Amino acid sequence: MSRVYLDWNATTPLRPEAKAAMVEAMDVVGNPSSVHAEGRAAKGLMERARKDLAAALGAEGADIIFTSSATEAAALALPGKGITCSGIEHDAIRSWCDEVLGSEINGAVSVVDPTNSALQVANSETGVIQDLPDGLFLTDATQAFGKIPFAFNWCGAGMAIVSAHKLGGPKGIGALVVKRGTDIEARIKGGGQEMGRRSGTENVVGIAGFAAAAKAAQRDLEAGTWARVEKLRKILENTIAESANKTIFVGIDANRLPNTSCFITPGWKGETQVMVMDLAGFAVSAGSACSSGKVKTSAALEAMGFDRDHAGCALRVSLGPTTSEEEVRAFAKAWTQEYEKFRARGR
């Protein structure tokens, strides 16, 4: 078997629909801020994409502000003071919060003051899905959008961040979704693009790919694709549980994304598991957060109550629409073989 990609929560393969839209957009030469025919053509393409993305997000009537990433979208949205979040949030959110709280062992977060809080829809490491309170200041929908039903207009938050490369779009393009009329101070000033909220010539090619990927992801969701993926996740976890009865499946009793499995095997470092599985032909991730190729202990798992030793022994496997049962079973078999070697060394 050729290499098997099981790290969809990190980034997804580019969807054919997104690639086709991007290739077409490359032939549109105009700057969307120019007033001539070529500029108007680029502007029209971009605004159609904005409308398509809003429809896929259930955000009709909201402002879609294109950014370079979900991280930049968070930086644009968060004021840097007065905001509370949980330790399970992504670094892009957590680093802007004054107060960082813990969560329940199953990953559930209780929000005391929604109007001054940020809360993700779903966690990238564990897949645990949150119940969003009404009036929430900001939600991170990056991992949830395209995998589970989500509508900005009904989620209860004033703002949301999303990213293209998490649902089959290109890397380097994200968006901040804002209820119309919300005051946002621009962090990048200049020509006043993106309704004065984010200056700089827009990434028309990336925007086109983002919208096409979002439409395709919504189609897959409605077709039940992720229900099939969830069955594969259950096969994976059941197979591993049969051979490794001390392995802990994080959030197994919680509502999770259909594709995400995070499991802790005490004593077996997550980064070691990533390396041995990589050599076996499988791309997976440690449960810890990665930044510029550096692995550090997972703040999310520690916030859920796991100690540093356990948090350092987590592995995340995240599946996608094109993942096959054969690939899942091959991974489970290879992981089990490596686990037996690990056990033998410990005897």
C-alpha cells in the first residue's frame, strides 16, 4: 500500500473543485480594486465567491472578511483584553485571552460570561464538540465547518473564524465572519480593502478556491459522507481497544467530530508513535500542538485534566471523505504491531 494520509485536521488534500476554480481565477488578470473592466471582472469573481461562502456558512447578511488564515482572522477579531477562553482553545485564540480556564474531563466548557468569551465549535485534537451559548463574543469554527452542520446565523456568536485548508481548499486563506454592524478595528491599514477591515490586495485565487471547497464540503455533508467516516473511526477505535486495553480514548463519551480520534497510550510518547507510524507509511499527528515543526505538550489535554505524562503520550488520527476502510484497518494493524514491540521493550 502507498502512503496513507490520516492527518486531515492538520490540513486536507486540495479538492478537485477548488483546484479547478483556482486555475480559472489565475486567468483573471485584474486587481479587484481597479475600476476598469479587468478589475471589475476580478472584483465580480471575488464577490461571487464571498456570496457562495456566506451561503455555505449559513451567514447570509453577515460580513465575510477575507484574511490570510484563521489565525489572522482571530487577531483581527480579538481586542487583546477582557476576553476569557478555555485552555482547550487553539493558540491563535488562547494567546489573545486575559483569562484561560480549564474544562471538564470530557472536554465540555462552561461559559460564565458569553459576551466576553471565545469558545470553539470543535477541538482540533480531540474532536469534542461544544454547545455554544447565545451572545458568545467569538467562536472558532475552523475544524467544524464542513464536517458537521453549522450555520453562523444560528450559532449564537457575534463572530466566527474559518479556514480554507481545513475543508479541501488552499492554504493561506481564511475568513472572519461578523454580524453586520459590528465594529472591527483594522489591524492592517492601507487601501481600505475588505470593507475597511483588512487592507491589502485580496488573494483572488485563494478566495475562489475557498468558496469552491466550501460548496463541495457542504454537498458532501448533505450526502452523508461524514456518517461513513464516523463508522471508520469506530472501526479504528474498536480495533485498537481490542489489543491495547490500557489505551485511553479522549472524549469518547462526548459528542465528537465524526473523523477525529485522540488516544493516549501511557508510557509511549506521542512523538515516538508519529515517527514509527511515519516510517510505516502513515501520516498522523501527536495529540500535542505543533508550531513551526516543534512539538510541545498539549495545553488542551492538560486543560481537560490529563497530567503532562499522559498528555505527552497522545496520538491523533483524523480521517477524511476519501479515507477507505482498507486504509483504516491497515493503520490499526500497523499500530498494533508497533504497540506490541513497545510492550515487549517494557517487560
